Amino acid sequence: MRPFKQRTVVSVVYVTAMFMAAMDASVVNMALPTIIKEFQTSPSAAGIVNIGYLVSLAVCLPIAGWLGDRWGTKRIFLIALGMFTAASALCGLAGDLNGLNLFRVIQGAGGGLITPVGMAILFRTFPPHERPKISRVLVLPVAVAPALGPIISGFLTDQLSWRWIFYINIPIGLIILLFGLFFLDEDIQSGAGAFDLPGFLLSAPGVALAVFALNQGPVNGFGSPGVLAAGIGGLVLLTILVFVELHVKDPLLNLRLLADRVFGTMSFISLFSAAGLLGMLYVFPLMYQEVLNHSALDTALITFPEALGLMLASQLMPRLFAKLGPRRLISAVLLCGAVMFALLSLTGPGANPWFLRGLLFLAGFFLGQAVGAVQIASFANISSASMGRATTLFHVQNRLGSALGVAVMSCLLAVMSQHTEDLQPDLSAYRIALLGAAGFLAAALCFALRIRDADAAPGMGTHSRSETRKARAEGSGR
């Protein structure tokens, strides 16, 4: 008899691995000044530490679904986790900036495989009617990791060394690796199909160039030759990719899944919601520090309640999801989230910090409901065989949405700030950018109003007796 149920094993492995990957996306930012000083390099050169991670992650995302289906989700997930853990150790041991950049690229490759393959394992283990319940733990890597990343990074960098922001992954990664190796079940899909080489040759550089342009545009300017070339190149490759993938028998990115009314609608809601949330989290801290002249610590304390709101939302979402249905719930919380962003845009000198914390807490609470409900409803009608490709496609568009939000907010700041005659930060530009973030949520709301609750019924926690018996039989078999 197994010591752990498969549902417990999957939950522990998925949440822990995702927590590590999500935290490492933001953990380097606080340590960059120390890294620059130790390696005696320029800020622009040190910025590649983050760029390499994000681009490598983007390159590996499209291939994750096929690899998991073809070679087994357990095998690919553990290989990716092993890569991520080993690369973390090497990052900590790096003797120069070139070595650190190389190891961050390997770490990003592991992170790019962990996310979609891990979600495929999760959703193949839990049938649609059980997914709202597990959303209570799914929010941990989404909400807590990005918020804790800068705090942990700052503490370790100040008290020990910047190298410990990577070393901390080693014991956690090894424990989860061994736990998954002994207790995680393997799953191989017989219909994985042949490898879609044209799709990979278009998607990998296309997504990578797009992510690079969207991330570097705010830093170097969207008119700079490198950013402009990357943006145009990525757009051309992704456009060709759409036509190619729609005519391939076994596409790497199965765009036909977007024809499913629920999955397609939820994908657009997820893209615009991610753009709005990440856009707000990019603009507001900048405004609070550069315009209102607060310290980085004060800014962290102001924004952290957003993560607490996300956590509380995860505990309430399953009940509200079943009671209200996805259309009413998602529409209501997106509208409320947009209102919170609009209220944040009114922030000015002398603003009460606790009032701002309350607004950010509510913004996290409302958007946490949306994120959880969208994630659960998206895959309500996706078969087990298509789950790997579906989770891959979902995460690719989510990654692009996050980068798009930051890029658009940066453009708004640049355009509106041009109207100032001095070098002082323009408060009105930040306010307009926050309204732009609210606009992304309004766009997501337009798609949410098209949801039909009946289409997403399998994910609402209601099912027939025959489905109940089938689910119990599968559970006992595990």
C-alpha cells in the first residue's frame, strides 16, 4: 500500500516546484546592485541575468506539452526540476558574469518546462469537478512567491550573500525531486504524434524575440534598433506560426483548441487580466518611489497586501464559483478590480498608506477570484489527451500577456511624460498608465460577458452520479 495518495503527491510536487520557479523570476532584482559591484560590471550588462532567464523560459514553453506527452510527464517534469536545481547551484558558484548568465539560461529552460508539464499532471490527476477545491493551494506559487521573492532576496543578500538566493533552491529541489521520483505516477500519451519541427523553429525564436522586445522596450526604448528588430522579427515569426500550426496534423501549439468556446474565451480573459495585473504592479511601485519619494522597503510593505488578497480569494473562490457560475463571478470581480485600479490612479502626495494597502488588498482579492476561476474553467472541456498541449498554449499566451502589460504601461509613461518641461517625474503620466491597466481589465470583462455557464459545467463542481462513481473508481485506482 502506498504511503501517499497520488492526489497528495501531485499537489505537493506541483505547488513546491511552481513556487521555486515563480520566485526565481523576481528574486534577482534586489540582488543586482550587489552583483554589479562584485563583478565590477555595468547595470546594462548585469541586466542580461534576468533577460537570459526570461528568454530561455519562453523558448522552452512551446515544446513542453509535446515532450510530456511523448516521453512521459513524470520523466520530463523531474528532468526539468533537476535542471532547475542544478542550475541554481551553478548560479551560486558562478565566478564571473558570463558564467552566471549561462547558468541562468539553463535555469530558465528548466522553469519553462516545469510550468506547463506540472499543470498537465495536475489536471490529469484531478477531474474537472474537483479542480475548484484544489485552487486553494494553486494560488500559493502565483500569489505568494512573486511577493516573497524580493523580500527573501533582500534579506539573504544583506545578511549572507547574493549567492544564497540560488543556494536556497538546492535542498528544496532535491527533496521534491526524490519525493516525485519515488511516489509520482508516470503518464505517457499514445497520441503524442511526430515532432512538429516547423512549429518549433517558428515558435521558439518567435516567442523569445517577442518576450525580449516587450521586456527590453521599457528599458532601452521601443525605437532602439535591437528592440525594434526583435519585435518585428517576433511578430513575423508568430504570424507565420499561426498559419503553419493550423495546417499541421500534430501541431506543437494546438491553436485549434481555441475553437473550444470556453478555452478560447478564458485564454483571452487570462491574457488581458495578466496584462492588467502585471502592468499595475509595474507602474504603482515606480510611482510610489520615483514620484512620491518613498523607499523600496516602504513600497514593498505597501504592495504586499495584494498577495494577501490573492490568498484570501483562493479560499473563497470555489464556493462562489459553484454558487454564481463563471460568467457572473469573473465579470463581477474584473469590474471591481478595474475600479480598484482606477482608485489607485488617484494616489498623490499625502496619501494614507493604510488606504493604499486596503486598495491593493482588494485588488488582489478581486483578481485572485478571476485568476482562479479562469484557470479552473479553462480546461473544463479539454480531454486528458489534449491537456499537455492546452496547458502549454495557456502558459505561452499568459507569458506574452504579462510582458505586454508591462510594455504598454511603459509606453504610456514615456508618451505622457514627454509633455513635461522639466526632469521631474510626471504624476499624471503614472495615473494615466494605471488607468491603462484598468483598461486591460475592462477588455477582459468584455470577453467574460460572453461566457456561458453551461459550457463550463464540468468545472463548476456539479456532476452526475455516473461521473461521481467514475471519479471514485479512478481515485481508488490511484
